[in-house]
Amino acid sequence: MVSRRSKLLRFGLPALGGVLLLVIIALKVNQWDQLAPLSLRPIWCWTLVGLACSLIGFLLGSKRWSLIVCIAWVAAGVGLASETPGILRSLSQSALEIEKSDETLHLLNVNCAGKVEVVATALARKPDVLFLQQSPQKEELENWFRDSPYADDYQLTISRRVGILTRGTVIASISDPNHPVVHTRIEVKETKLDVTVLDLDWLTPQTALWNPEIWSYARKTRISNRRIIRQSIGSNPVGKENVFRFLIGGYYCPAGDDSLRPLKVAGLVDAYTRLGDGTGHTYPADNPLLRLDQIWISDSVRGGKLEEIPVEGSQHLGLELLWPRG
């Protein structure tokens, strides 16, 4: 009986790891809304499970199949992980240094956690444009800003829990009446930017997968966030070289989630994959594991550097983009 059980484990565990690999690949590629809680988990979580199956099978004597499954899991984990482009970039080249100058646009995105102090800390870095999520209440922020040392240098646009402060000129501003989304056209350093700042509902990995409410919430929230993103893109001519389009803010889902699909369909680019390095994770600030804050750009935005920076008082790392516009 012991021998039969050992034999079953020896070959069954690598086989289980192989089947799980095929299931996860299909899940990551298709990202069915009905199975959203499963696809929200980063690929490296599933990779650890697959490697554990391979390791136990290897120790029990199924060395060849365990190694094959192990290599397949590593390949899938590296190939499907959203962190791969930035990590490879940071390993293959030295960090790009961009000096702030009159020709460089300094854009900064922060999650304020409802605190005016976070806004003040971010403005101390003197960005050309500051984007806010989870901003303080409109009246509180406006009262503070009016008496702050930054009132003469910046223009403030705020709606619901998102806002923009810019050294340039706000040409136009439209707020979404139903969601924390604001659309602006601003001119700063003789460059016109079409910017949308948004703050979506949270859609992060959950541990209680046995809870039906989590499955229902994840499905509905993904569909809702996808619709808001699609509406936020609008009909701007993203493909034109002289149009600089930015969709910035709290997407609150793992990078690569299907709720972000409308951005890719519209021809927008995840700024991290083009300009960032390292993992790009922003949350939680003390030990970042997820890239919940993102900047999406039109293809015309080339060159520059995107990095994560600590912002005192915020539970998220800020995103700082230096763009030479060259």
C-alpha cells in the first residue's frame, strides 16, 4: 500500500503541476470575467505552487518529469509576468539619468490617502504637473491650496477624489458626473497634453476564494472598471505624433488584468514597459507587491524615465515621469 501511494505521488504531483500550468496559461490568456478572482493572482503565485509540486515529485524519485514541469513553470512565469520587461531592462543597461531642465517635463502621480500633507510633500518636489488620487475633500484641498505657497505657481483642478495641479495653463477641463474621473487639456512648457486622471474601484487578489461574494464582486468590478476606462479614452486621435495622451491614476488591479484591455485596443502604451525598470510595484509602499498605480501614454510619448518614489504619508509609492520631449 505504501509503495503504491508513493508511486502515485511520484508521478501524480508532476502531472498535477503540468495540468495546473495549462489551466493557468489558459486563464491568463483568456481572463474570463467569471473566473476573475483566479486570474487576479500574479503569475508568480501560481508558479510557486507548480514548483512545489515539481520539487516533491523530484524528491520522491520522478526526476525527469519533475524537471520538465519545473522548467515549463519557470518559462511561463517569466514569459507571462508583467514585471519581466522592467527587470530585464534594469539588468541589461545602466540606469538612465535625466536631469531636470527647462526642456524636461516633470510629471508626478501620487495617492494622497485623503491627506493634505501628502499633497504638500508631493508639491515640494516641484513637478510641472501633479496628479492626485484619493485626494482630500474638495473644499479642504481648495482652502489649503489658496493659502499655500504654491497658489501663485499652480492651477488646481479637482473633481470627486481626483485632481490635477499644473504650472501650466488649463485649456479645458471636464469632470465625469458619475465617476472619479477628470479630463483636462493643459499646456505646460509649450507642450499641449491631453490628460485623464481616474481612480477606479479596487480589484486586487483575495485569499477567501471560497466566498461567493468575492467572485461576484470581482466579476462586476472588472466589467465596471473596463467600461469606465473605455469611456475615459474617448475619441481623441491617439495615433497622431503631435497628440500627447496620458491616462494616469489608480487602476487598482494587477498589471495585465483584462479590465485594462481597452487601453491596449486604443493603441496606448503602459509607460512602465517602455520607460520603467525594476518591478514597477507601487503597493503597499513599505513592501510593494502589486502595480496598482499606472501611467498609460500615447505612442508619441517617447524617451524619458519612469520610476517609483516614496511619498511620506501615502500607502502607495508615487510615479515620477521625467520626459525630455525629444
